[in-house]
Amino acid sequence: MQHHIENRIYHVEVLPPKQDSEKLEADLERFTNKFNRVMDSGYCCCITDNAMGNLAFQGTEMIEELELEPKPGLVMIHLNTFHTKDDLDRILESCKEMKIEQLLVISGDGSDRLPKLTPADVGATDVESVTSVELLRYIRREYPGVFELGVAFNPYEPEEHEFAKMERKIDAGASFIITQPVIDNHPVVDKLLEKYPDIPVAVEAWMSKNIGLLSEAVGYEVAEDPESFNPVETLKNLHRNYPRCGVYLSLLGFKKQYDRITGLWEQVQSEEVAS
Amino acid sequence: MKMVVCVKQVPGTHDAKIDPETKRIVREGIKAVMNPFDTYAVEEAVKIKEKSGGEVIVMTMGPPRAETVLREAISVGADAGILLSGRAFGGSDTWATSYALAKAIEKIGGVDLVLCGKQAIDGDTAQVGPGIAAQLGWAQATYVMEIPESNNGVITTRRMHEDGWDLCEITLPAVLTVVKDINQPRVPTLKGRLAAQKLDIPVWSPEDIGADEELIGLNGSPTRVVKTNPPPPRGAETLVLNGSPSESAGTLVRELRRRGLL
């Protein structure tokens, strides 16, 4: 992760097609194009795992079935706790085989159709249900030295609770952090950087113009004037405000936005140095 | 073991509308899904096949678009699908549907076990599974929550009822209807989904299965629907919070905030 920050490698989130897609072929083609474009740009393709509890195909099976070619160090797989033990082990083995080293380990959002890992599945004896902490411990124990494990940080959660949770995640083996979307800056993210100066952090940039969606998800009005929300300007501000952080781009528009963000990081840094 | 799983396409909505003229559910324009209880029947058949070998054929009766639920079942491990379709099947009640499905099962031949979900979520009758058994003259067990054993032409089932469960040994061939406690249906893989898209699904007409036209469709349906009402809208919603107590508390706070309650 530190390498990504030093080399100004964006983390670009790409969602696999949903299980109930009625135009699967087209969705697969779209996914392939996005994946290849991220690889060609030298950015890191971050593939979600049933995001928001919506059933979707797994990142590893997408890469295998579509015969995509992950570049070393440029693919990150999200992995949550809503899997069977067999599926979990299959995903981890696939990642190992394909030399995908970065995993973002999250508790995740469930659904009626999704199974859930049990404490026995991951060898946890002291908990009633599996969270990202138990999953981190399991991966660290079963695959020592194989993966670089990241975790999520939510500045919109009650602060004390979120920091206590982060402590447990770090103890369990997390070595990088990705925040929830931040608009310009967030004081709780500042505290996070202060508390963990040696852990690489990527701040998430909300690239959709529909900022209302984010407000709805986190339970706050995150932008003062939703109508004038400008994702690219916000991204620039994130670079200015968090120069030692990476940036994770969610809901990036591949048709119009992608070209606008190419080289943006370097551009903002140069401007900052010049000023 | 040769198994047939009977599945149904139902409206994937809690807001079903009833046609005042026909008294039937309006299905046009509503996304259709596999009846949730049928997904457990498919999973159980696939599990039996994986454990003891055999073949799983999934079958449904409906319009051409009902083929999608067959492909869904094939994507999670069923070997083949059969669609019963034709104008003459239209308007079949549960008895006429059971008759048509039973005729198709006879045509397939050599079937040891038929599995169905305990009921469909649109009609909620729970009659088709037992109806198939009656039409075929086979043994049946309903509300099956576990199949601990299956060998030498005998299947052991644990049946759920109000006061607990009972254990039944049933000589095959037989029909079982299953409840959701029986398993956790698997999620289709991309490989399975792509393979299912390529498979040919035969469409059988009433003539193909040798059905008596007087026993299918409206002609063969003794039921007359006098009045139908959609269920009242759900007044309450249950949100299950996963995670440790502290994480669940955090999720609860966020959810209350999102709803403007905090």
C-alpha cells in the first residue's frame, strides 16, 4: 500500500455484475473493459464483494472465468464475512495462485441469500459472530506472509467505538486502512492519521455526482450544497488535505471522469509545490 | 438417484396487484424470481447428487419466460431443465398443475424422488407437492427439515411440525416438500451461470406429456376463485444486526440516524 501512495497509484473500485443481471454478457464485457483500463493505467483495481448486500459474482471468479490478467500488486480483492468456509478458502487459494496480495477485509453487508461464516469456521472461540477481526486473524494464521491485509475505517460511526474497533483490527494484523468517503476533509480522519502515523491510509473519494446517496448511507448531510457537488474538485481537495494518503475512488465514471483523473494526483502535487 | 425438482416463477415483490376481472395476480411488468422455498428443494437435490450420485432435473410449468428459473437452478447444480408450456395449461389450479407435472414425471421415467418447496409465496396453498404425490400414487412427506439418510430405496426424513419433529422412513419413489431449515442454498458461480445459459431447455406441450385436455387448464381445475385480496402491507420491518455487540450497537446508531430517529 505504501508503494501505491509513493507512486501515486489510485485505487479504483470496480463492481462485478450482479447475480440477477438480465444482460450478463454486456455486464461482463463492461467489467472486462474497466479492469483492463485500470491495469493499463497502472492503477490498482479494487473488486467489491457483494457490495451493500447485493448478490454479485466474486472478484476471483471474474478474473479466472474472463481470463483477465492481473498485474502484480495492482489488484485488491474485498473479502467480507458472508461466505461459506469452502468459498472463503477457495477465494483465498485463488488469490494466492493469482498472486493477488492485497485484500480489504470487511465485515460486510448480509442478505437473506448469503451464508455467514461461523466462529468455528475461522477457529474463533471467544465470539458469537464473525467480524472482520476474526477473519483477519484467520487469514493471518492460515496464510502467514502471503497477503497484505487492509481494513475499513468509518469516520461517520461513533468515534470512540470506531477507534476501539480499529485497535482490534490492527492487533489482528491489518496493515493498511481505507476510509469511508470523505468530502474535502474530516476531523476524525485527521485523528486516525495522528494515531496511526506508520500505517498507510487511503481516503475514499466519492466520485458520483449524487452526493445524496452518500448522505443517505452514512446518515449525515455530508455536503453543504448537494447541487453544486463537484467530485473532481473534491478529489483535488483530498490530495491537498491528505498529501501522505492514498486515494480510493468509488463510483468513478469510466466514460467521462476517468480521463479527467488521469495524472490529476501529479498535477495537484506540482501545484502545491509551486505555491 | 434420479430426482425431479418442481419449481415455480413468482413475482419478486411484496406489492402484488390482483386483476379484478380474473382474480389472478398481475404478473406483467413485475420482475419474476424463483419461489424462495423452491431454492431449498433445488439445493437439497444437488446435495444428494453430490453425496450419492444421480441426476437432478428441474421442471416448471408456465410461459416461455419461466425458463429463467430453470436456468437459475441449473446454474447451481441441476443437470437439466424441462419447461411445460402451452395455452392449454393456462388457468390451471393446483390440482390441474399437479396432474400436468405428474404426467411429465411419468414421461421422464425412472424418477426416484420429487422435491418441491413447501409452498409458493404467491398462492401459499402448499398443495402442488402433495397433489403430485396423489396423482402419481407415491408416498409423500411434507415440511421436511432434514434428510439424514437415503439408501437402498428408502429415504429417512425429519418432518417439522408445531410440536417438534418426527422421523419418517419412506420407500421410494416419493415426493418431499421442504422447509427453509433444511439447508443454505448456494449462490451461483459465474461458471455455473454461463454454462446454464448455453444449455438447451426442452419445452413440452400437453401433447408431449400425453395430458388429457379435460384435466388441465381451466377445464381440469375444480377450484373457482371467488375473491382474492393482496396481503395487508407489512407494518413492521426486522433488521438483523450482525457482528459483535459493540459493532451491532454502532450499526444500530447509524441506522437510527439514517431514518432520522436520532
